[in-house]
Amino acid sequence: MTKKSAHDHVSGFSARQKRIALIVVASAFAMDLLDSTIVDIAIPSIQTDLGASFASIQWLVAGYLLAFATFLITGGRMGDVFGYKKIFMIGVGGFSLASLLSGFAWSPEILIATRVLQGASAALMVPQVLSTVQIMYKPSERGAINGLFGAIDGLAASLGPVIGGLLIQANIAGLDWRPIFLINVPIGI
């Protein structure tokens, strides 16, 4: 019994199945982009609450990006080798778990470690989003889909600070900055 290729697998998808898959991968893509900008607005609250130093805050932001950039190519190749869906699910699961742990971090060091885990998980998740779009849609359809992802990119990046500010201002359940991470958990699930 030979294993079906990803192209063979999605060739049997109905239009409805393609839409559902697109919504799922687009949500993961938006979650990653929101998370990379939402933290910036919470820095003063995190600094005050955890007593984080300036260097810790720099690592909080840079650690995510460093892990993401370091593992991005490897994450893409892992999807090619082990399957896009499997690596996507591992990435989303890791990202959601890291978000939960970030939301309950009790020290700057723990928060930095969970942010690095988030970045590494995002590096598994994001390449699968783009690969899935490439195999699901014909070249003639990809222009519109890529345009959609461009819009999601711009919207998520600009809404991150707004959503972060609203969550911090709302101070949900007295959690201050923590909901900026916890919001990823239901999205990831």
C-alpha cells in the first residue's frame, strides 16, 4: 500500500472542505501574527507585574523572533517529510500550550522560555499554512488566496496592539496582561 501524496489527498476535497481548511490555516496564521505584535503593548504591564529588567523585556520580544527565524526552514522541511497536517497540528498544539504557559508565567525567565517555545512552535505551524494553500488551490486560484493572506497579514499585525490594549484595559478577571497570551488557547483548540 503506497502512501497518498498531499496533492492526491486534497484533490478529493469539496469546495466546502477547502473553505474549512482555509479558515483553519488562516486562523493559525492570524494567531501567529497577532501574537508577534500584541506583546509590545503589554511590556509596561509585564515589567511592573513580574519585575522584569530591560534585558528580560528585550529577550521576551527577541526570543520569540529568534526561535521562529531559527526553525522556520526546518519546520517547512518537516512538513514536506512528515506531512503538512501532522506538523501543522504539532505546531498549533505547541503554540497553544506555550500560550497557556505564558499566560501563567510567574517570572520573567519562565515567560521568556515560553515565548521561545511559542516561536519554535510557530516555525512548525506557519510553513504548513503556506504549503497547504499551495497544494489545495490551482495556480489560477492562488492569486486571490495570496491576496487574502496579504490582507490577513496587514490586519493582524495592525490589530495586535489594539487588541492587546483592549485586553489589558479590560483587566479580565484581574489578570492584567495575561489574557494577551491566553486568548490564543481557544483559537488554537
